[in-house]
Amino acid sequence: MAFSPRNAPLASVVEEACQAESNIFGYGIWTHHILSVVAYGKQLADILGADANIVEIAALLHDYASIKDQAMYEDHHLHGPYEAEKLLQEQNYPRATILAVKECIASHRGSIRAEQRTNEAICLASADAMAHIAQVSSLLYLAYVQHHMTIDEGSKWVQEKLRRSWNKLCPEARELMQEQYQAALKILR
């Protein structure tokens, strides 16, 4: 995947965190989630007229807190903006960019109802959900391998995750994901 030149070093930091032994999700969170969120985010930025650079940065960092430290997993939407700010400050990003990215990350979760107040935040939340729908295998891995669920528990958990993801999609994203969403639910029944 090609990142904007300014964001390539940031992408390297996130990918390196994904490769770390301490990352509870394994390297697959990079290959099967973050890269998908970036791609879908850029696609939606074009459609919605959002700032593609803000969306790309937010997509790279939206799960960074929980990748970096398992203790931040449950509330990664709260820890994420702080972790993003530290990282972006270290790399000398403009203050306006940092604030926009923090807002996107704070409102991206489907299990926590938060209003997305900018097109960039809408893009991130929808792109995150689109990646869940498109990458069902990574959700199955999370359920069965990481969370050690039974077949029925895992299937139910993934179905609920997909429904939450569907519910947070903007209308434009729903149009793009309709067939994949229906196919995923059909397989899990």
C-alpha cells in the first residue's frame, strides 16, 4: 500500500508495533485490518469530500493504543487520541492535524455510540466497519484464537460485531458493502 510521503514514517511506526511480541492481535492486525481501514478510508474520503490525509493518519492510528498496550484495549477509543497526539507531536505534525485525528479516533467505535462530527470522522468509523465486514476471517481469528471462544460463542460474537459495524456505516459505505455484509452473515448462520 502506498502512503503519502509525509505519513510513511508514521506507517512504519505502526507496522513495527504490530510486529511486536506484546501485540495481542498478532501481525495480522496490520495486514488484515489497518491496511484495509486505510484503503476504505481513502475511498470514502474521495466520495465524501473529506481530507484524505487526516483520514489516512487516523486510519493508521485508530487501534494503535490497543496494539501498543493490551491494557488499553477495552477503552482504546479513549487512550487512542492521547497516544496519537504523542506520536504525531514527536513527528512534528501540525496542531490542526493532530486535533482532527484525535476527534476521528475518539468516535470510531461501533460498540460505543459517539457522534462523528466531521466527514473525516465519518470516513474513519465507516472504514473501520467496512474492514470488519470485508475481513471476516480476521474476526474469526480474534474470536477463536485470541479470545478462545467455542464455535457457537465465536459465531455469535462475530455476527454481533458485524451488525454493530453495519450500523455505524454511512449510507455511501452501506451501498459499497451490502453484498459482502449479507454474504458474511449467511456464512455465520
